[in-house]
Amino acid sequence: MPKDSLPADLHEFDDPELLKRGREALKLERYPQARELLAEYCDRQIKKNLSVPSGTLASYALALGHTRALKEGLDLCLKSLSSDKRNPHIYWALAQLYMLSGSRKKAIETIGVGLRVTPDHPALLRLRQQLGVRRRPPIGFLSRDSVVNVKLGKALAKLRKPAKEESPRRGRV
């Protein structure tokens, strides 16, 4: 059987294999497959009266969010975060879910909190770089939308840009 296809009966896999394949599917952005595998893993843990690790719940929540169950995914990820506030993977998953919901501001705030927990977490740093970070307004006590801050910010941005050296035109003397 090819590695990326699901067997008709998920009971062929033991729990660690289900979790491994679910995480791989999530990493490869195969969200329906990840959702199915992680849901089966979580169901098995619950049937055995075992708690599902909060990081796994966050992964499952992310798969839910990408498969048209965004509200359910956000709720589950927030529940996961409330049980483990020290896990940077949960902040990463929650930030992704906020981006899916269209809340860039909440995503950036979540990344900031996650980076305060684990300042060198590569996935959070990569996500922050992809989203971009705004500079502080030039005059901190004025609002970002203040005319003074906007004009001053534009002027400072022009000064920060390296001056492009003009190269002579080719073909002309």
C-alpha cells in the first residue's frame, strides 16, 4: 500500500503509527487525511480512558480548521491551550487557525505570546516572518493612524531604503 493512502480499516495501525501518519499528513498539508487519522487516534485514547496530549489536540484542531470545521477547530485549539500554556506547537496551530478565520491581528498576537513562551521556536519564527511585523509608530503616545505618525513614518521609511545607485545605460555611449 502506498504510504500516503489510507487503509479502508484504520484498525490496521497501532496508536503510535496513527499518530505518526496523522502528523506526517498534517505536515504535507493533506488535511482530510490528517483529520481522519488524528480523529481515530483521539477516539482510541478516549475509549481507553487516556487523556489526549494537548499538542495532538492542537494538530487535530488545525486539520479540522482546514477541512471546513473552522469554529470547531478554533474551540478545540483554545481548549488545548487552556490545558497547556507552555507548548509552542499549540500557539502555532492557533495562529494558523486565526489566519484561516481572517483574523490576522489575533494570529500575530498569538505568535507573540508563543514566542514569549519559547523565543526560538522555528515554526513560530517562520510564521511571524511570513506574516510580517509592523514597526512601532514613530511617536509612541500618538495613535498609529495619527496624521503626524503616518507622515513621519513614510518619511522615515524613505530614509531607511538604501539609495539605488544609478547604473549607466547599456548600449549607449
